[in-house]
Amino acid sequence: MNRRLRRQFAAPALLALGLSGQVLAAQMEDGQAAYDRGDYATALQLWRPLAEQGNARAQNNLGVIYENAKGVPQDLNEAIKWYRLAAEQGYAGAQNNLGLIYAIGRGGVRNDQIRAYMWFSLAASSLTGDVGKTVSGTRDVFATAMTSQQIALATSMARRCQESKYKECGFGNDAAAFDASAPAARTTTPAIATTSHVVTASDYPPQSIRVSEPGATTGSMSGTVTLTSVISENGSVTRCAILLSSGNPRLDQSACTMVKRRWKYKPATEDGKPVSIQYISKIDFPPR
């Protein structure tokens, strides 16, 4: 998720500690300023004590740091730990970030459609405006690759999680009901990439370089784009749509152009027959 959207989710959630609240607020914002200028070590140093004291915004931000390897080795298990602590306080940004991790299933964390849908739903239920529409849209796109039974289970889990004040957010007894009502399982295989997904110099927007767009020629153009793509029965990408913008429209468009031009797959199958499938992917454009 790009920085702009994360900050929209990161509404102040200050600790109720009387006069010290202003000090903590200043520490949070000092950490944000350090993060924005690329001083991730200072941001981590400022945010970690707040996160350990239970500040949901700081916990979410630590999750961002560990998920995106900002000044530390990428550690998705550590990211999930901090996101979960914030999510269990009802912090919508962390709930959405958990949904994205489970939806994308990267870095050793397996794709989990049901948990992804559950966390997206919880985030969407407390967000309004454009951000709420974005999260709801991400959940609905993701749902197109789920069965009705999976959606029903995820919806039931989200309701129980919310009613228990985020104390019961696992599968619980719903899993048994799901297994009992589900039809006989089909034999499926995922789509498997047959081409590299590494971003290369040719994947950057050439128009941005031609017009000397800020960042395009100074080594600072970068960004993260989260998109959804449809992989057809022949293994090519036939559709691409941006879910979370990098904040740079040309970079967003270049991500979709790259995916449709270069990404090829051994198609997904169902009972031995090739089928189309919809995936969510996160693309990091490193500084050029």
C-alpha cells in the first residue's frame, strides 16, 4: 500500500495519558516526518515505544516498516504481529493491511482468501468516503475468486470478531459448519508464473522521463502499486485494474502495462482443465 493511503488510514489514536498526550502526539508526528524523509531507523526508534505501550497507530506503522523492509529486513510475521495488535483495537488501517497480506500471500505467508475477506470487511465497516469505497472495492474484487461458501464463512467470522470486540477472530466452530455444507472439493492448481516479475528500467514510464517529471530523472522516482489482474486460460494477463495507487498516475499505468505485456503464467486449473483466475499483486518500483 502506498504511503498516502496508509496515512489516510493512520488517523491519530493517542493514548489517554493526560498531559503526556501532547508529548506522545509529537513523538508520533516526529516519527512520521522521519519516515517521510527516508530516515526509517529514527521512525522505528520513535514509534516502537508507543507501539509497545499499545498505541494502535504506532503498531500499524511498525507493521508497515516490517512489511516493506524500510530500514530492516522484510519480516512478514513481525508485520502481521503488529498489524494484528492494532487491528484488535479496531484500527481499520491495520485491518486492511492484514487483508492485503493474506490476499497477496507473499514472503512465506500463504494466500488465505477467507482471512483476507474477513479483515477487508472489518476495515470497510468502519471507513467512510473514498477510502471506505477503495477497501470495499478491493474486498469485492477479491470475492470474485471465492465460492459462496467461503464468502459466507468469512462474513460469519467478521461478525463474530466484531461482536467479541476482536477477541474471537479465528475460524472457530464456523469451519466445521463450512466443511459440512461445502460441496465435494474440486482439484485445483494455482497459476504459476513462467516469466520474471522483477521491475526493470524499461518498466518505468518513459513519458515521465521525457518531460522531466519530478523524481523521474533524479533517482527518486519510486512507488508501490497494488493491482488486480485476470489470468486467462492460456496464461496471459487479459485485464488489469489499480486497487491502490502509488500516487503517480503514470507509474500506475506503467504497472498495468508491464503486467499485461511481460507477465505470463502456466494457467490455473480446475479438475484438470485450464481456467481463468483473478489475483491481487503488489508491485514495488525501486528508486530509479
